[in-house]
Amino acid sequence: MDYKLVCEYRDVALRPQHIAASGRTPEDVAAVIEMLEAIAVPVLVRIMHRPLSQDENDDMVLDVAINGQADSIVTNNIKDFRAAAERFGIQVLPPREFLIAFRKGESHHAS
């Protein structure tokens, strides 16, 4: 994870509509993000392979995954990530599939 990505996660996760949908408080959501930060491997994005997708924010995630040598990107946005990620040997999985693989010990590190 890098600083820009954490800022993006915070911005999106703390939007009122996402807080309402989650049924949690902003403090709960911030606590989850802080826990993710605590276990995340810091990534220094040295090389930007842009443009890779139509969405600049998707490119930011791809840059972190590529520079961090991630095995997987976990997202529900499969179609926007798959082609670019696969060019770098990174699989793209929805959260459910990632958790199943993780529990089986098949996936080690994701962005």
C-alpha cells in the first residue's frame, strides 16, 4: 500500500453514502482502515506504467500492485482491472474468491 492509495480508500470509505450502506460509524470505518494500514506492506511506486486503464484511480491501484509485486488485486471491478493486471502476472479476484483462496493457503499477497 502507498500513501496515495490509503488517502483514496479513506476518501471513498468515509463518504456519507458508504457509511450509511455499511451501517457503521465513521469511527468504525476509520478504525478498519487503520488496521489495514498497520498490516499493509509499504510500497514505493518507482515506475508508473501509465496509462493502463481508462480510470486514473485504477492506474494508481495497478501501480502499487506492480511495484509491490502483488499476486492479486482484490476488487469487485474485475472488468476494468483484469487485462492490465494480467499483463504483469497479477490475478484479479472478487473479495469472495480471494477469501476462499486465502483460507486454503493459495494466495499470499494482494493489493
